[in-house]
Amino acid sequence: MPRATGEWGSSRPGNLPPDFLWGAATSAYQIEGGWNEDGKGESIWDRFAHFGGKIQNGDTGDIALDHYHRYKEDVRQLTELGARAYRFSISWPRIFPHGAGEANSKGLDFYDRLVDELLDSHIEPFATLYHWDLPQALQDSGGWESRDTAAAFADYAGFIGAKLGDRVGHFFTVNELRAFVELGYGTGDFAPGLTLPPARLNQVRHHAVLGHGLAVQALRAAAKPSAKIGLAENIVAVVPVIETPPNIVAAEHAVRELNAGYLTVILEGRYTDAFLSAAGADAPQFNDADLRAIASPLDFVGINVYTPSYVRAVGAPPGYEVLPFSQSHPRMASSWQFFGPEALYWAPRHLQKIWNVKEIYISENGCGTADAPAADGIVYDSDRIMFLRSYLTMLERAIADGAPVRGYFHWSLFDNFEWSSGYATRFGLIHVDYTTQKRTPKLSAAYFAEIVRRNALA
């Protein structure tokens, strides 16, 4: 436990709590395929992949892993890992082809079957309601630039809560607000491929966090009272470059400000003064009722942790400086993914210290590699094992020092469609031959299964 402001314990890592949940994560567009089957509507990623021209090799999620037809086989892969939980996402346009209106019963039937299969296999379902596949019909009406989309998301959330909330005990409203807003509406690298000016982008940010808050309220009204509700955010994982009290305090300040438009406003119910000052005339338009909805109480917070941002304390405002990565800093196969295991210590510790979050899940953590089967058919992904051992050592340290982390979801269960990278980079514990759809557990799958068996590092 922290001894004083800016001071942190440094306990020796040890075994994890006996009820710790080990699992893996996927998302609908990345694995399901069946993009236009059984009444499913078009999503912004369907449109972007077909016409956007920004995906490596022209790849699409039309077939992906064909999980829509192979879900029973895929659940068996989870059982062979010993996983106790599975984080998946529900395709909004598979449920509401036009974003709202009449529900598609065949779409709901698929998730009914998936949830039942998981429960029959003694795997706890963790459902994400929005993992970026907005119905194209809503984008045609303004997408997240429109408050109506936030309201439609709440209606969809309430419907899912009522239909699946009798069996699903954990709901994530959204996955990575920062990613789908900044890359989809800011840089244009992700669907819907827009590059909005600052004022419109800030309004998208606001409508996205508002949609989250309204969805929390809708789930509370529709799901069982025992259902737990949170979100999964790719927090800027700030690490003090040297663990000194001034640098730790600077890191805490940086976490609040670098996440101001997303996690901070959700957990505090207000935009920071620095955020609004920096936005100036481009600040989002909002009211007190919006902020109350955005700050709807959560049962847990999920964080997706990959790469750190190193900071040090400085005397001038804002009191911290984000340091550049050295050119020789280790990185994984994805160009954006620097290797920094300390992120998995500091990210949950910051949640606990700054916002007093009492239940945390590592909703994603993993690495992209250039995997290929050897002559004997085995994928010897020792780089992924190195990554996991290093990061999970830091997670054990965080838990030993009091961080209330209840579970870990590896990204990803399978190699899959990795957004603008298409199928070029592989994140899975299980190798997928995209031509034959053959699933083959990698060496890292055996390593992960041993961690699960021991409930400790292997």
C-alpha cells in the first residue's frame, strides 16, 4: 500500500488471489465473419474495409475467423487453456441492423447460443456492447457527432441487458473510447475514416462518454441487480521514469490530464480545467445533466494496457514532461508497440490511488508478433512468452502492493483481423490459418495454460 503521497510499496511478487479470473478477449468484427448473414446490418467497419482503402493488403472482416459458425470449436479452445472467463463483444448491427427500431432475432439468437455454450463450459461471459462496429445507418445520420447516437446506444444497451442479463454477470459498455474517437474521427485511420476539426472532434469525444454513461443507466434498469457494469479503456499508462517521489507525483498528475477527455471525466464527473482551457473555443458543448450521466457509478474499471508513457517531474506547468522513447527501445512486431512491462504495474496502481477504484480488470494485454509454424507445425512464439512473463511479473507486483485487480484477459485468444493492419500482425495465443481456418495453439498457449493451472507465473 502507498505509505504517503508519492510513495509506493515494493512488495515481492507472489501468488495471485485464489479467485483470480484468467481469460482471453476478442471482438465481433475481428473474428465473427458472417458480415451480411441472417439479417445483420452493415457496420462502419464493413463500409471502411470495403471502400476505405486504408487497410493493409485490402483485408476485410467479411469472413475473419468464421467464428459465427465455429463458436463451439472456439469455446473448446478456451476450455483447453483452462480459462475461467471470456471477454467478447456483441455486434450492434447484428442486433439492430439500422441501429435502432426492430431487433433482429437471428442476431440475438447467436449470442444466446454463445453465452449458453460458455456457461455450459464453466466459463464466465464478459460482454462488451460496443467494440467499434457502429451501424452504418447511424453513421449516415451523423455517427458519434450526433447526440442521437448516444441515445440509440443506451436503447441498445438496455435491450441487451434485458435479453442477456439473466446469464451475463459483467458488461463492458464500450471498448477504448480513445481509440475509436481519435483514430476514427481524428486521424481517419480507423472507421469511419474522418478527420474532423478540433471543435467537432471534441464534441465526438463528449458524445462518446455520454453514450457510455447513458448505457450504464440503461443496463442498471434492465439487467439483474447483481450484474456488474464497467468499461474497457486504453488508459494512457503513465510510468515515472525513475521511481522517486517527485516523479511519482508528476505521473499521477499526468494520468489525470492525459486521460482528461475520457476516463477522468467518467470517474470524476467533470472535465479538468486544463482540458477545457486547452480546448478554448473548441471545447465540447455540454450541461450538468450530461456530466451526471457520464459519471454514473461503475462496479469495475477495465484497462487495456500495452505500452507506457514515461514522465518526469518538471518545475514549470503542467508539472510533468512526457519523455520520448529511445530509438533503441525494445518493441514488438507492431510499430506502435514499445515494450514496457512497468505499465502493468502503474496503470492499476494509478486507478486505485487517484480514483479509489476498488475492482479492476486488465481487459486487454498482449503483443503483436510475426508468427509462423515451424517445420513440425508448432509456433514457437518465445517472444510472446517473454512479453507475458515480463508484464505479468509487474501485475503480480501491483497486486502484492494492494491494487484490486480481479482478472486478466489476454489479447487475443486468436490471431485475427487487427484493424488497419488487417491480418498482417498476429496477437493470438492460438494460430489461425486464414485459408483453412485451422486453429493451432502456439507455445504461448501452453505457457498461458500453465499460468492458469498454477494461478502464478510459470
